[in-house]
Amino acid sequence: DWVLPSDDGQPEVVKVDAAAHRVPLSALRYVERTDELLLLADATADNRFSRDPYFQGMDRCSMMVVPILHKGSARAMLMLENRASRGAFSVARLDAVMMIAGQLAVSLENAQLYERLERKVTEQTQQLREAQSRLLAEARRAGMAQIATNVLHNVGNVLTSVNVSAHVLATQVRQSPALRLGDLAQLLSAHSGDMGAFFGPGGKGRVLPGYLRELAEALGAEREQLLMELSRLSGSVDHIKNVVAMQQSYAGAGRLLEPANIGDLCDDALRIQEASMSRHGVLVQREYAPVDIAPLDKTRVMQILVNLLENARQSMDDVEGERWMKVAVRQEAGCIIMTVSDGGCGISADNLQRIFSHGFTTKVNGHGFGLHSCAIAAQEMGGSLTAHSDGPGKGAMFVLQLPAL
């Protein structure tokens, strides 16, 4: 490529083949091939270059072409020409021209160095951005994995109820009084030719009205039982559908701030945990004060809430007697505050200092990532996550604070 000046001061890059009438290719290629300075008193009279399309129509052209050498080879060229007179460039001017060429060589080398550095900085910046995106994606996947794990756990609990209802329905169908209608139909068919005697005095048919009355009562009771079990089954299936749909809606959400009510998000998180809370006998109290609708990253908030609820529930696994949890929401001084309190095993003073550290866990099968990622997510949303406890056996309270604006 040839870089040519233009009227607006911005250099123009021209392909070699397209530059035939704009630069003397024969002279430039000569210098490129020899790596030597070319000094022409009149290029139009020099048989080596006079047929170059560049010189057509000219009656004279003094020219000097100086190679700009870099590491022994020409990387650029300095071309001077004068179309007004012959012999405009002399040997006496070579020192000044060579000094300019030397400065151009240094400038070219610096420009190439700066270009390489800029390219390297750009590449490294892009790599850092990609690494940051991967870390954020991993954190988000880890958070969504926590939600998904709780969803699967709670769906599994509900499926137990579904299986029980299905077993009850199957047993009732197999033992249904309706099966006796077939025996009755066979009996009537067998006496179709002597119905008068069958229902007359001394006939076996006289007991049928009472038998049918008892059968009707049994079928009515069975119908009520079936409807009740079907209602339970339908409720369980609807619960599974709602929990899965809720998880999918948060899993598909991007990192966008959306107007949301923190109380509604708490209810969604509790709905995901509903079956688990019920199975472990945890009584959940809600205490929601009026709060403003605020722009929130709903996915991150949901990750934090599900994690806090699950931790609170697990802290009461060894608690005898009443198991309680309180979820509260309030607004103070431009901040939305959500607390999860429990009557669980509590936290020691030493563990309170480390509870949000990466890798720290008191669970046998824990990884120490849940609360750490929750604390980071809260900070990235401009808020905070803190823990409070009066010590082992005295429960704990986690406080999520987010900006209301």
C-alpha cells in the first residue's frame, strides 16, 4: 500500500495497482529492490523510468527517492520531485535529506512500536473484559444453580405428595364399589325372563332396593374422596408448575434494573421454598412495611433471598420444638432493608467475622461460596449484606440493604 497526502490533511491509503498514475512505481520499485538512494536530474529523459505512466505528459521532472531503512530493509520511502526545472536536487542537499530520512526512520519505528503496544493493550483489555464477563457469568450461574437446587429439592418434596395422591386414587379405583354394578347387571340379566318371580314374594330381587341404596351411598362417599384427592393432586401439580415457571423467569432475566417490590420478591422466594419449609415444620412469619417500588436487579436479589432462606431453614435442622423464621421488609433513609431472622443454631463471634469469606463454611458438604457470592452481589448493586447473632443456640439475622433509588 502507498500512503499519500490529501487536501484535508488526512493520509490516503492507496493499493499499489491503483497508484500507477499517482506515484512513479518504476522509480519506487527500483529503490525498493536496491535499497539505494535514487537521484534523477530529469526522470522523463531517463530510459529506465521515462515510460512510467506517472511521467506521461511531463516535459521535465527532477526527482530524489530516499529509502527509509529499518533493520537493513526499506520500510518506507521519501520522494521529492520538481516539475519546474531539471537538476533541482543535488548531492549538496543529500546531508539534509538523509537527516530527514533518518528522523523518518526513527518516527516510523516508534509509530510501529506504539501500534504494537496499542494493539497489545487493546487485546489485553479485551481479555480482561472477557475474563470479567466469564467471572460474572460463573457467579450468576452459581447463584442460579442455588435457586435451581432449591427448586429441584422442593419439587421433589411436592412430587412425594403427588405420588401419595396417585397411589390413593389407584387404590380407590381398584376397590371401587362401582365394580359391584357389574355383578348386579349379571344378576338381572340372568333373571331377565322371570322378573316377576324374581321381584315377587320370596324372590331374591326384593333385597335389591336396599342394596342399591347402600351402593349409592358408598359411591357418593367415594366420589367425595376422589374429588378431594384430585384437588390435592391438582394443587401439587400447579405448585410444581408455578415454582418451575418462576425459576425459569429469573433464570432468563438479564442484568437489567427493573421496577420491583422487594416484598413481592420475598414472596416469590418463599414460594420456591414453601414445600421445604412445610416438610421441616418451619413456621414463616411475614412482616412487610410499605416500601417504594425501586429499580432492582431481580435475578441477583432472588439469588440472595433464596440463599438466605435456605440457610435459615438448615440452621434449624437440629432444633427441637418450634421452628420459626421471620422475613421482614422496611424502608429507611433512601434504603430498602430486608431481614431474615431464625431461631436456629446461631453463629459464634469468630464465625461472624468470616462468614462472608470465600471458602468458609460450617456445613459438612458446603463449599463456602453461597454467602460469599451473595455479599458480592449486594455490593455490586450498591448495597450490603450483614449478619448478626448473639451466639450459638440463639438464632441469627441476615440484613440485606439496597438503595431505593
